[in-house]
Amino acid sequence: MIGISKLYCGTVEPSDALRYGRDSKKLPPHLLQFSKDKKPVVVWNVTKRCNLKCLHCYSKSGDSSSEDELNAELNTEEGKQLIDDLADFGTPVILFSGGEPLVRKDLPELVSYARSKGMRAVISTNGTLIDKDMAKVLRDIGLSYVGISLDGTLKTNDKFRAIPGAFDAAMEGLRNCQREGIKVGLRFTINKYNVQDIPAIFDLIEKENIPRICFYHLVYSGRGSELIDQDLSHEESRRTVDMIMDRTEQLHTKGHPVEVLTVDNHCDGPYIYMRLQKEDPERAQEVLELLKMNQGNSSGIGIGCVSWDGSIHPDQFWRHYSFGNVRERKFSEIWMDTSDKLMAGLKNRKPLIRENADRCARCRWLDVCNANFRVRAEAVHGNLWADDPACYLTEEEIKIPDDQQV
């Protein structure tokens, strides 16, 4: 994650993370990305079932799950065993996702159990199932955050989610959460279908007093693999990140300090830094320090995924590769087992990047972005250690200065 508001608008200083020793157990949620121990935030896709069928869904979820898939889901007791292990392991946050997590009747019980173990619990939902009664349930179980996916204004969102009425239902779910005092934000996946709606989404954030939004760059996984030609061009990505920075700054100037983040393209970090070098050099140096703390892409390190059937993945987009299954071994054991070549490679990827990549291998920002997203490299080049095709930095911007050449 790249915090636009944290970095560009100066809402976080390096000293904020250092004050807690950069220990993930002590850091407040908004500073977790700067932890030094990188205990994994775990996304648990609790089900493949969903009442929508989004064009970009990485898990290919929908309402037509087979009986075998339903039977394969970790049951309540197995889920609690997973939570026990994650709590003992030091996982700071468990994110309940899907499919649509709210189709599981035992979700409130699982969230409550995670909270009883001292974990922060959040859910990623399409919001359409959060009626007034469910909002009260979510309040009572102590959720830290509800992230609602909204991929455009009404017409765009409903087309993208393939179900008429999805926008209005999601907004009603958001408002129901707000009425119950639950922190709720938006999740928006950027692509050619909806990029024109981003200004309207900022207007919506201001109008509805929404405190947080994450803009996700497209990842070529699941049904998202079919949208590669709908990803932004490099120039479009640059313009979009500039516009997100501009609109975030405008909100902060107006006294509306929304937390705005971009996700899944770590070249956003150096891009922000280089813009600040021109506008505020002193702040730029602080941002560079924070980016070094962040350490870039964290697949297989600070982010992990458990699927509905217990399979463990490097992140939620890497569904075609499993390190093992929590029904057979604990997540904590599998996560630290570097006898798996992919696990070992992700935890120490720079030598492999230097052997296989071109731009990434000679990029001055390798230590900052950690070679970005490996799933995109694999999808386009057939080599997961090749360049991430979504990196939009120019040759001049990635060039190592002469005085820093080895």
C-alpha cells in the first residue's frame, strides 16, 4: 500500500513509526505498513460464494458455487484453529474476504473469535448485504473496519459488477455502517472502464463523509486476467496518480483529511517522491525514509492469503500456486518454511530479479518497491521474476545516478 495522504499530504512522519519501535504488535493500524518485523496481514477468503459477479474478480466468485466447493470451505471449528495459529504467530490483522464474506452465517462468530484473541479484524465486502440489522451485528462484534468495493458511479459500477442495483445497495450498506459508528471506506479497482469516474468518487467521498479509500491498480488474476487490455497505459497511470494526489490534497486543504491509498503498484511511491522533490524537497526526504520502511511489495512476506479450502497463497491474487494447506500444517509453519523455492524466492527476491529482469534489475528504486507485483510479471512474460509490466516510471526516472554507480 502507498499512502497518498500519509506521504504527499504529510499526515505521517518517520518519527511516528519509530516511536513504536516499528513493532507490528504495537503499531496502530495506519502505521502497520512501516513495521520492521513484517508479520503477515492475512486475507482469509472464507468463501467463493458471492451474490455479484464482478468483471475483475481475482477468485472468480459468483452465486454458482458447486456442492464440492461449499463442502471444501473451512468450517467454523477449522476457522477458529486457523485464528488460534495466526494469533500465536503474531499476525496483526485478519481480513475476512471472499467471494462475499457475509454469505457465511458464522462470520460474526469467527470475527468475534479473532477479536477475543487480540487481533484486529476487518472485512472486505461488496456492501449489498449490510442491512440495518447486519450493521448492528457488525458493530457489536467489534470490527476495526469495513471496506466496501465500489468501482464507479451507478451505471459504471453496476455494469462492472454485472448486477443492476449493486451501487444503490452498496451505498445503503455503507450508510448503515456509518449510522452504527463503524469505520467504513471504499475500495476501487482502476481500469479503462472506470477511470473517468474517479473525480465523481472523490465528490462522493466528500458528500458522504467517507474517511478512507483504497485505489487498486489492476492485477491480472482470476477474471482480471481477461482485462489486461483494459489496464491503463503507463501515461494514463501517471495522470491518474497525479489526479488522485491533487484531489486528496484538495480535500485536506478544505479540512476533510481523508485517508487515501493506492494499492498493488509500488512504483507509485517513487513517483510521489520525485514529484515532492520539485515541490517540497524537505518533505521528499521524509517520504523517502518512509518508503524505505515500507519496503515495497510484500507478497510472501507481510501479506498472505488463506483460501476457502485452506490453501495458502503468497497473496490473494496468486491462486494458481499453493504453499500447502492449513488442514495439514499450521499457517505459521508453512509461512516460515523456505524449502519451497517460491517462498524462498519471494522472501529474498532481489538476486532472482537481477538474473531475470531488465528494468527492475537496473532500477534505482529496487530497494523501495521490491520489484513490484510478481503475478503481473508472470501473466505477461511467463516469468515471475521478470519486469512488472505495470511499472510506468521512465528510463530516466529509474536510472541510477552516476555518483551512485558501483
